[in-house]
Amino acid sequence: MAPMPRVVFVCLHGSAKSVIAAEQCQRLARERGLVVEAMATGVEPDAEIPLPVIRGLLAEGIDVRGRRPRRVSGDDLAAASRVVALGCDLTDVAAPGVAIERWDDVPAVSDDFGAARDAIVAHLRRLLSDLTDMEGGQGSA
């Protein structure tokens, strides 16, 4: 069996776009019967996840209360099957040769949680299809 794909999502503060992406990735993967490890990180992490993000995710049955944003590391990126940058620059963190997928079209979560979530989910549907194709359709046992 192929190893579990690991996707590292990175946004500037590690507290909004990357958190939404990681949590929605896990949810969508489960719906497809896939096992994917998704990690939310930030280049300059905030001290906490903003209340509007917590509330928006709670409304969808996803609880991130008590979680703290974490700083992305070069090791995180090197160990990932996929790295997704959501409107941030990873040149100071990523080793040469690390492929970075950019989702710069995701609107600011502070402007419109729903629009940001919808843009992220659209990207995730494509990403999960790609991972399924890469892994030969391996789901959970």
C-alpha cells in the first residue's frame, strides 16, 4: 500500500486560509474514502485562530477550538506529498526543488468566510482527484 499522502497548507498567519484548507481537505478526503494527512501552517503565525474562522468551521461541524497556529518548517515542506501556498511566499523556507502549488486567488477570509471557503473547496476537489490518480485510487482499508 502506498504511503499516506501528506499535504501542507501554508498561509501568512497560519490561522485562516491554511486552517480552512486543512480541515476541509480532511473532510472531503473522508467523504471519498481517502486517508490524507493535512497540515495547516503559517510563515508568520498568529497567536491564535480568529473567532470568525472558528465560528465558520463550527457551523460546518469542524471544531478547531484550542488549536494554535504553527510555523512552517523546511522539514514540513520536504516531507509533504503536496505543498500549497495560499497567498504567501515560501522562498525563505522551501529547499530548492520543492514543488509549491499556489492558490493566490482565494479571497481574504476576513472579507468573506464563505467565498474563501468555497474557493478553497474548489481547489481541494481538484487536488484530491490528483492525489487519487497519483496513489492509484488507494483509499482507506
